[in-house]
Amino acid sequence: MPLIPLRPLLETVDKYHYAQGAFNVNAVAQAKAAIEVHEMFRSAAILQGADLANGFMGGRTDFQNATLEDKKIGAKNIANAVKKYAEDSPIPVVLHLDHGKNFDSCKAAIEGGYTSVMIDGSHHPIHDNIQMTKEVVEYAHARGVSVEAEVGTVGGNEDGVVGGIKYADLNECVRLVQEANVDALAPALGSVHGPYQGEPVLGFTEMEAIGKATNMPLVLHGGTGIPDEKIKKAIACGTCKINVNTECQLAFNKL
Ligand code: 13P
């Protein structure tokens, strides 16, 4: 079937109180494998391409230096492949841009065929984050594409997204959701991209409060290394999408 946007999938997830894994892919073969595994479980699939990973998939091996042109080519390459696999598949598939750096990155992904984008304005003051997000939402919604935004910052390093942990502020989350009209919210609450140093410490009380105050499906970044019990608790606190990247790349590199 054709690719679907994120919003209708997360509405179903929210209604039935489970969560959907969202898995990063850096190659066409990885996308194919991820869809096949979801088919085995008769589950919908969310595949993600990170902003710089689009540069890599556009042929830029030094992806840290990827230009907008590289990202445009990469977005089209991966979207064409994922579209083809999804069309032959009985499961719904979302193709989501992970950590879109700015409007142009999101536009490149949407033009390439992504059905959902994250605009990551979390490193900017909240007013600027809201403005950036609003601009992307207007462009994306006019094209049937969903938008995820982030408040607070996730720790660690992922494809050039480097940060220290900064907890999301509840009032800022409410403001962003009300003013920018997003489809999913990622409140950073102690999670880390890449491996954890010891047991992850997540702000479940804050997560539940933000979920209730915003009435939004929440996204948990930094899924690699979070124990099952904490994953279950995050779902009970309103998390509907759990991002996993490092674990996918480690598995792929072992092949
Ligand atoms: P991990 O690499 O820790 O799984 O995090 C993935 C992620 O949050 C993608 O946005």
C-alpha cells in the first residue's frame, strides 16, 4: 500500500495504549529488512532517515559535510525504494525524517517523498523553536505530511546531533503544541542517543504530566539500551513512538 503519514498511525497507537518502534535506516537493504520483519509481526512500520543520513544516502560518504543537494538526492533515493517495498507490502509504512535541522532539510525530505518529518528546533530558545516548527507545519500539512517537534535536549550524539541532557519544560511543551499545531511531541526527559552510561534515568512523572497537559502522542528518543520495564512504563505515561537507531546500525554492521 502507499506510504502513510505518521499522524493516523499514532492516533491508533494512542487509542489502544501501545507504542510503535521507529527504526533508523541508512541503506536501501536495511529498509527492506525492516519492512520484512514488521510483516512477520503483522505490524505497521515507521522507518526513519536522519538528516545527515540523507546526505549519506545521496552518496556523500563524509556525511558530516553533506550539502542540501546531497540530502535532496538521498531523500529521493531512500523514499523511492521504501515506496516500492511498501507498495508491495500488506502493512502500512511511514517514512519519517529524524532530527530535521531546519526548514530546508524538511522540505528536501518532503519533496523526496517522506510522509513525516521531525523539525528539531530544541537547541534554540523556545520562541525560535516554535517559529521554526510552525513554518515546517504549514508547509508539511499542506502536503499531507505529519510533523514531530522536540522540547528540551536529548543527551549523547547521533549523526551529528550532539547534546547534553536538558529536561523539557511543561509550559514550553504546551505552548509549542498550541501554537505550532504539531502531530507528535518529543519531550526530552533524560534519554540519550547512543549507549547509556549505567541505567537510564527517565523523568516518568514529567512525561505523564506533559502527555496529559498537551494531549499529544509522545515520542521517546534514545531507545537503544532502555530496559523493557522502562519502555513499558514510558508507554503507560503516554509514549507512542520509540526511536531506535544505534541498535539497528550495530546489527547491520555485524552482517
Ligand atoms: P538511539 O541511537 O539511542 O537508539 O536513539 C535513536 C533516536 O533517538 C533517533 O532519533
